[in-house]
Amino acid sequence: MEKQNRQMDVVDNSKQNTEAGKQELYLYSLRKMAEDNVERNKSPLTRLQNLRSFFYTGGEIIRENPKEQFALIAMDIAQFKAVNEFCGRDAGDALLAAIAEVFRELDAERPMTISSHARADVFAMLTAYQEEQELVDIVLRIKKVIDEFPIDCKVLPAFGIATAQGEQPAISYLKDCATMALNTIKGKFYASYAFFDEKMRKQQMMEKKIENNIVTALKNGEFALYIQPKVDMATGQIVGGEALVRWVDPNYGVISPGDFLPVLEKNGFVIDLDTYIWEQVFQMQSRLLSEGRKPVPVSVNVSRVHAFDECFCDTLCRLSEQYQVEPSYVPLELTESAFLWDEQGMYQRLETLQSKGFIASMDDFGTGFSTMNMLKNQSMDEVKVDQTFIRDLETNEKSRIMIRHTIRMLQELDTDIIVEGVETEEQRKFLLDCGCKAAQGYLFYRPMPWQDFVALL
């Protein structure tokens, strides 16, 4: 019996060894295929690895050297397309080849280092390091090659540096962090590199949290409609309002629009949020009408992302019809940036909506470089003068001259005028003397929940 057991143990061990051998062979095959794939996926121009093979090779380097500290350096050139157009594609390709050469030199000189030509003018390097100054020296060495390259235009490279903190992170995460740091200084001649820091980390975490929670937040009604009244400065009577949004997260409390709106613009969810707020306003106006009360116009903001929203006009017209609310009760506030992405298309959409009865309001007048062109080229029913115009009018004679003549010009254009940010009695009196009646500001009311606004009416 004992002999039989020993024989069975031998068989089991043999099976285990066979299985282990098969597993080792399988892993070797996978590794070999990946290495062959890396070689095939090098950039034809620079012979550096593309991003996919860079992630694989770099990930292996990190995994095999757990006691080392690593950093990822990302590089991008501001307006490289203009370099190609101005100097010619051959000159641009020669510049990229020169940059790749210094990356290859660094790969050869530094242990545990791998570089990538991700696309166009985007490069990346993963390297082990001891002191941060090493990373700065790498950046300055690459920048020196670019600065000294004989090309007939100014080339502004930007470098983002992300160092691994604590446990070794995924290389793709390091790349995202380095790119985020890079974008903070891209195109700025006075800064060539930036380290990913705790402030950026918190911003990144906030953005990821917003992206993860937005769908649930919309579904659960976590976005609250607030309204800031617009008043007749002579009588104090409420003549309108502006719809604003607050995100009341059950776990984190109130999240500022300054935190979540830029994120939603980047991922396109701002269209869903805008539509949600528009519907809330139409519902509120419909409720007032059904109670026999005449509502005042409450304007809604239109994000610049709607320049690419084919349903923009249809959505607003549908809401007006669905809730039986005249379009004039829901004016549309657009900033200059809404026209920058698709100027002609936005003008056409705006004209369509105006023909349906919607009122077009130009928000933040005076803060952009082309607001005068917008007034000249597009019929605006209302202009909201930005608060920066009146912030120092008590002490600055030039501000008073500009405000006085701006109001006169808008009156001659037969455009309704609202001044934003009125906070003092002196500002109110001056604006009335200039012939401007309507305003928004803390002197009168702060933004409030829509229920409080309705109660004021």
C-alpha cells in the first residue's frame, strides 16, 4: 500500500511538473509574441516604440524592479501643426527625428529607461531615478536639442513629469498624470516643464469622481435649480431671473459649478445637464401659468458644446411645446465661446430659435475679443454687461467713461441691457444716471432655490 502511495505521489508530481512546464511555455510564448509585436510597432519615422508597446515594455520594467522609483516624462510641442505648415513637413519630420535621437541616447545611457513616440509631436519616457534633478536635467537636455535645431520658426516644447508615489502605479496612469502637468504650461514661453503635484492629483480625483457620478446624479435629481433675480434698479421690482445649477451630492455636499462644469464640458455631459436645467425652468414657468400667475422671463445658459449638438434647436422647441410655455419666457444666454467652435452654425441655430420666439442674450459682454463682431454680425435681443466693467467705477474715471458710452451704444443698437455684479449703492445710482435700469447683483439678491424665487414673485 505504501509503495502504491509513493507511486501515486510520483505520478502527481510528474503531472504538476508537466502542467508547470506547459504554463511556463505558455507565458514564454505570450512574452515572445509581445516582444515581437513591440518590434513591429515602432514608429517608422523615429524608430521609437508606439504607445501600446511602450505601455507593455514599461509596465514590465516597473514590475520587474519593484524597489526602484520611476518617473514618466511626457513631451508635447505647442501648435506643431503650424510648424509643419509654416516650415514644411520635411522640416517638421527632421525636427521629430532629432528629438527621437536624443530620446534614444538617453535610453542607452540610463538603466531601466524606455521611450515612446506616441503620435505626431508627442513623446514619452519612463525612467528610474534617484533625485528629481535628474529628471529636470533630462528635460533640459531634450529642450536644448529643440532650441538649437535649425528651423525657421519658434518651437515651444512642454514637458510634464509624474513621479510614482508609494506603490508602483500603472504606467498608463503615470502617462495621464504627466500629460495633465504638461497641459498646465503648454504654449507658455516662460515655463518648459511642470511636475504633477498634489493640487493636480486632487483635481484629477475630483474630475474622476464627477465623471463616475454624473449619470447617477442626473437620475437621482441631485442637481438643484437656483435662480438669481434680475431687478429694475429704480423700483426694486423683479423683472426676470437667470437659471443656475448647484450639485448637492449626498456624500460630499454642495459641489461648486466651477469644479464640475469644465469636466462636463470635456466629456460632453454638459448637454445632458443643460437639457435637465432647461426642462426644470420650463416646468416652473408652466406651473406658474397653470396657477393663473404671469411669470417673468428666466434665462437659461447655453454651453459652447451645443455648437456640436444637432438636437439643440429641436430640444428647446420641444420643451416649449410640451409645457405650453412661450419661448419668450425662457431667454437663451450665450457667451462668445459658444460661437468660436462653429460660428456660422451657431448663428444659423440662433436665428432659427429667434424666429420661433426665443430671446437671444449675449452673456459676459466685454470680456472677449470678438464681442463687438458678434453685435455687428448677429441680432442680439439683450446684452449682459460683465461685472468687470463696473467693479472699480467708484475710483476709476476711465471705467465710468467706458460704461457710459457702452450703454449709449447698446441703446442706439436697440438692445436691452442688463448689468451683472451690482454690489454697491454707488454703482446702482451711476448706472441709473446712464439710463440703464436692469441689473443683477448681491446688492439686490443672491442666487436662491427656485422655490424661494417663486415665493418672491
